[in-house]
Amino acid sequence: MTGPTPDPVSETRTPAPTHVFPLPHRDGLDPIPEFATLRRDAPCARIRLPSGDPAWLVTRYADVRLVLGDPRFSRTRATRGTGPRMAAVPTLADSILAADPPVHTRLRKLVAAAFTARRAEAMRRDIARLVADLLDTVTAHDRPADLVTLFTRPLPLAVICDLLGTPRDDGDRLDAWCDALRSLTAIPDAAVTHAVGEMTGYMGTLIADKRRHPANDMLSVLIAARDDEDRLTEEELVSFCVVLLAGGYGTTADRLSGMIHLLLDAPDRYRHLVDHPDRIPTATEELLRYAQTNVQANLRVATEAMTLAGVDIAEGDAVMAVNSAANHDESVFDTPDHLDLARSPNPHLSFGHGVHHCVGAQLARVQLQEALTALTRRFPTLRPAAPPTWKTGLKTRAPGTLPVTW
């Protein structure tokens, strides 16, 4: 620790002027300098959202943790009604990501058993087998090979599709839809609305088919909760499946490709894991912390007036707490801009905090650990064949391609 954790509520001072948002795009996952400046000079900064609405951008660890865990900051008010919005068009207002307790509690209970740490560990052997099969495909491929196409995308796609009970062979469409759901400036609002409509229609067709042919999978369980137990609405059912598919697939795929890029970007990092495979679980946590993947976060709305990071927040104000900025807070992490594969303890917020802590965090960890373990074992001389391309205009940063050779 380099100093005391700041008190989220401190002396009131004059708010900073409106800052530029979204932040300028930078290829890569290294620390974003604007976040460091904001943590130091304006930890609760005024911004204007793509919708045109004003909001407060929160970047310090203690303040981010407070916003994510305090029920006075509502997700529902940021997605329904007439309050401030991230974008001009709404997306998945009936989803678990847009719900506050007790609705959120009801929805989360429906899937919590499928995503426990014990269940994730029970799936480890099957995930390791899937990883091995995918790396066989990489081995047989001409060099250079794109790891996004051959490995980092198909792995989480297969895992979440098998868990839900949905087909694996729609990866290209799912890619486009997932990126549309995460668009800040990449595509027009009308295109986002169209993509959401396509994805919900796709899920509706799958649900109808699964109703006719139920199986031992999560989608069948959710349908039964809708049809037999009346525990969620049809709109909640469809939105739930979209969130599980997009979150379980797109987010994990981007994190894995980003981790591999960070390891290969400095060859000593990759060699360290080749030589010390037992350190991969600890290294995975550090890669999650270090990679400044998120350039924004889900919006919340204050349900009462308060003071946050020295700024007066009014009831109805929008607040955005960015976990990837918190993960580089100098008061919590020693030399936070140094990627230390042996860092411990590592209380990062990469999977969120509070009631919206990622339900699939343990399953994601198992996939990331097994992927890095097998990759470093099978390809000890893996190296970049060309610079990666990068996705742009999204709420997250991630490689679009990852050309490698060995």
C-alpha cells in the first residue's frame, strides 16, 4: 500500500468543468493517461454522455466501490423512465443488468446455481479438453495464425453455448451483435436498435425451439421458470438469455485475447509463464487488473442527494464508476502501472462489486486459466507475427485480430 484509501465523502469543492467523453481511442490495453489525471485532479468529473445527457465520471477505487455497492445508485433509473441515458436508444431494459433489488435478486437466483465456484471447477476438465481441441486446430493451421478466430473467440462461445443449450455455429453473427451492444460511437443508434432487435429475435426463435424440445441445459431451466413457475416475464426471459450469451461469450473472448496480447507484447512475460505454469492463476488476476479494457461502465442514477469525492451529487444525477480506472488507483495498488505477474494480494474490481458482481466470474477465471496453461505449454515459442488490429468505438478495448507464429 502506498497510502491510505481515500474517504469517498470528503470536503466539498468546486466541480471541475465538463471533460471529454468518450476518451480518445488508443490501441492497446496499457494504462489510459486520462484516467490517471482524473483520479488525481477530478475524481468525480463532469462529462457529457453520447446521448447528450450530463453525468459524473468516478475513477478512484474507494468511490467506484461505493457507487457499485450502494443501493442509492440505481441501475433501473438509468435504463427506464425519463432519466439520463448513456445513449439515445434503450437496450435491454428488462435485463438483469438493468435491474435493482428485489427484481435483480429474483433474476439472479434463477442462474446462481449454474455459476458457483464449485460448478465452474467441475467444468474445468471439459474446458481443458475443449482448449486442447482448439489448440490442435491452431497447430494444424498455416502460419501466421489469428488466435482470435481460432482460439480466443471459439472457446468461450462453445462454453456458454453448451451451458445455455444454444448452437455454437453462429459466432460471426454473435460477434457483430455483441459489439453493437457495446457500441459507444462505432455504429449509429439506429444500427444498435436493429442489432438488438435481431438478437432478441434470434433468442426468441431459440426459446421457441427449446420449448418444443427441452433438455438438460440452462435455457430449458429458464423456460420452465417462465412457463411453469411464473418467476419471470417473457421479456425478462429473452433479455436474460441475450445478456448471458453476450456477457459469457463476448466479454471473456475479449479478455482472453487481451491477456495474450499483453503477454506477447513483452516476451519476458510470456516466458515467465512458460517457465512457471503454477503461477498462472495469480498472473490471470494481475492481467485482469492491469488491462484497461473498459473505457466506460454501466450508468447509475442517484436516488438521493449526497456528496461523493468532494462533489455534490443531486438526486437524479447520472454516475458512471469505471472499474478499470479504479484498478490503477495508486492508494490501493503499489506501482499500479507495472504489470506484476506475481502481485498478491490483488483486490481488483474487474468483475465488478456489489449485487451486480459478475455472476460468471468463476467460470471466466477457469476458462482464462486453462487457456493460458495450455497455450504456454503447447506453444512455448509463441510470438506476434504482426501487430494486432483493434476494435474501435466500443465501451471496451480489445484486439480484433491477433496474428501469431511459433
